[in-house]
Amino acid sequence: MSLPESTTVLIVGAGPTGLVAALSLLHSGIRDIVIVDAVVQGGNASRAAIVHAATTETLDKIDAANDLVARGIKIEDFYLHNRASELMHGTFAVLKNHTTHPYTLIIPQNIIEDIYTEKLRNLGVTVHRPHKVIGMKQNAKDMLVTDVVFEDGQTISAKYVIGADGAHSTVRSIAGIGFTDPGGENIEHKLTQMVLADVTFAREPDMKGLFNGVISPDSWFVLISYTQHFNKDLAKPGEPINGCLYRIGCGVPVKSGAPPSSPPKEYIQDVLNKYGPTFLSSDPAANPNPVAIDQLVWSTRFRTHSAIADRAFTRLGPDAHGAEEGGGVVLLIGDAAHIHSPAGGQGMNLGLRDAVFLGEAVSKHIHASSSSSTSEKGDVDAILRDYADTRHARALEIIMFTKKYMRFVSLPYSTYWWMPVSLGTMRDMFMRYVGKFSFLQSQVAWGVSGLGRM
């Protein structure tokens, strides 16, 4: 597909974050937008699947929440276990005085992409595929414009380049923006390497509610029931999904070696038996009513760590690196700007909120730039610096939140002669008894919802 020669805003990356950035710009009155993505078609797997209350509230600001709410599953209750027993039952209903969305929404990432791609198409904006960025340089005629070069030889000149191209962002790399763990060296934890899978079971498991989290000595395990809500959306051609579909997420200890790239059913079953709740085990010795995986619809593996971009706003100078005193605007959002442990399902949520607030900031900057003299452009850039600083602060908060969360669930079950009760056992006792109080339930629901970190 031929690309336009120029645009006001070029968005690199058409995942949920890039698509919402385009919707936010359109909502703010900016229509000269081009979206490119390096792959032929959008993601065809569920991947991220959790949208928290703060994100739904934020999407409401640009009229982009209703379709998700209509297609998703509302999770109002959640259960936390160790492998053998329930530790805590919580509810998002305690948030009803703080939000119009007192629940967590379950909706797979590929469905989110389909919804927003169609919404953009109806507004006259299409995603150009496949176009891989390989270079960026300052325009020879206008220092405030960036020429973005693609692998196929085409070039787009853009005043604003939005890097929504993921953790391995080409835009961030070319702009010379550092990407490091704000807490120093990464420490191995239960979610350093993970497997995700969408499966059905030969027998429906005896689980409470639709969302269950499980703490085990070496892992953190999540089980979400999709019921049969997304069967048609997630089924492969010619392979219908029979029965209820479940999302499994599980940390694999580093000592166990790296998981295969697309873990087969046998591997997922073994992980489930080792780290999941006993009521989900296929081993008769552990579970009197064994539960075995029937269909493996999709699976993947990935490694996680925490990192944040040195800055989410810069200008591309003549040496093709960030130099705020000249060059076209470069902004980073989503995983291109920050990554962290998936604990609490915060990643996509933070990126979507970045994208919504981006539209307002860029719109203000465009209008301010058009009404200011060249000598005043530095002051105008304060709009983008304020936006970037705010989103950077929010990302740091999320990174610290996920690290504290993982330290808590990673407390060891090992004992010593001088400490006959393990830290893990004491944590479980704390959750089992103190978790019955509404105050703690409210604190957990509030922390996960993101409402205090929009």
C-alpha cells in the first residue's frame, strides 16, 4: 500500500495503544493522521485481556468505552488462593462510590484491536500495513518535520511521530532514548518468565467466580473463565471451540529452564499441575476429580522485566537523536515508554490511558504552535513536557506497585531452625483472616483498579 508523502501525526504501531491514540486525536479535532504497522494484519490471539476501571473511565472521555463494555465480561468478584485453599475473596463493587465502572472488564486484545480498527475505519482512518520503520531524520527543508523512512523505501514527513511500537521500539531506539529499570538491576521473581494459554477442559473445574489468582512456592498462577463468551472470536478457522474457554497465566521458575516458544498442551498441563490450584490438577493423587486440558486454543511464552524510557517526549535533531532545541516532535506511549511485571494486569491499561491523554496534549500543542511565533516555540513545548512528565510519573508508580506486589506474593515458604513459621505461611494467614475485612478488600480493589493513578 502506498503511503502519503506527509502528515501532521504519524503513529507507529497499531496495537490497542496506537489505535486509541488515533481515536483520541480525532476526538480532539486532529484529523491529519497516518497509522502504520510492521505486520500484515492485526494480532490474532487474545494476549492482554484485562481492562480496569480507571482505563474504562478514561476511555469514556473520548467515547471509546461503550463498545468494549458491550463486548466484554464484567468481573465483579475475585478470589485469591494458595494451591490448597482459598485465602481471600474480594469484590470490585466496593468501588461503586468512585467510578461508574465498579468492575474489571475481561476482553481479549485482538477483540479490542478489531473494535477500534473498525471504529477508526468508520471515521475515515485506516491502518497502513505492512510498513516497517528503519530510519528517522530531520527534514532538509523544515527543521520541525521528521522524515520517517520505511523498509520498502517509502518516506513520510511528519510533524509528530508517536512511537506506539512496543517494548522493542524502533522509534525509541532511533531517537536515542534510554530504556532502563528505574530500580537498578532486575531481580528474578515469580513472573520473570511466563506462559499464557487459552484452553478448554474435559470437565468443567470447580472454581469460584470467574477470576482466580493462586500463590505457590515458585509461581503465581491466574485462571480466568471466558465462559463461552469469546468462543467465536478466538476460534481458529475450521477448529470450533467446544465448551467454556479459560485463560491461564503462569510464572515458570527460571530454574526450570525457558518454556518453549509456543508451549504445547502437554507442557501447559504440566505447568498447571505444578503451580495451579489442586482443584485444577489432572493428577488423581492431588485431585480426586482430575481435570485435564481438552483443547489448547492458543499459547505463548515471554520474559518480563521493568524498564522506563528516559523521556517520553523529545525532538529529533539533525544527528537523528533527541535534541529538544530543534527537530520534529517524538512521543512514546505504551510499552515503548514503559514495561513492567504483568502483576495486577496493569500494562495495557497504562498504555491506553497514555494514549487518551496524548490526544489532548498534542491538540493543545498544535493549536498553540500555530498561534505562536518561532521564538516562542520553546514555551509551547511545555505542553508536551508536562504531558510526558505526568505519564512518566504514572509509569513509575505502576512499576513500583508491581514490584511491591511481586515481593509480597514471592515471600518464601522455607523455614529455618530460628524461624519455624515461614514468611509465606504468615502472609497466607494474614490474607485469610484480615482479608475478611472490607477495608483490606477495598484497598486491594482500589490498588488494582488504577483509579488513584489515572
